[in-house]
Amino acid sequence: MPKRDHPLTAAGRCRIDALGKSGCTQAAIARAPGRHPATISRALSRDKGRKGDRRRQARTRAATRRCRASSVPRKPTPAVRTRIRDDRGRGRSPEQICGRATHEKRPMAGRPA
């Protein structure tokens, strides 16, 4: 399978929908656009509405996921870095630090100041 890093397009989703309705297997659907079968499986399972596949709904959900993923801060702030450094100095493991932060509902990443 060729590697594709870009997301499914509206035309690609339409093609997946048409091939699925014609009775093709997920492997056959994946071969047509050169995608991995897992990509097709995820697209079919998460973009399905109550009445089956919904292309417009799938597009909206994909845009929402993309927006949410890009807006999540991934780098720890200086305050978080200091807290982690202090906890490491007390002999806590990264798992303990993360678990404690989750328990106390403290963020492990945030927007840089």
C-alpha cells in the first residue's frame, strides 16, 4: 500500500460510500484509492449516523476533529515544567507525576505564556 499522510477528502468519502453500498469488502475499498484498510474501517465506523453513512455529517465531524486536534496545546508551560522538575527531584516517576496531575485535574500542557 502506498503511504498517504493527507486526510480523506469529500470525494474520497463519497467513493468509499459508493463502494460500500455496492457490497465491496473493506480491503477492496482500501485498494481502490490506495488507502490502508484500517483507514477505511475507521472512516466507516466513526462517520456513520443513525441512518447509515452520512457524507455531510462525516465532513462536519472530520472538520471538528481536525480543528480540535490543532487547537490542543501540546507543549508544557514553564510552570508545568517546573512542577515536573520538582516532582522528579522528589523521586517520582513520570507515570506517578502524570497520574497525580490527572487525579488533581491539573493540566500537563498548556498555552505558552
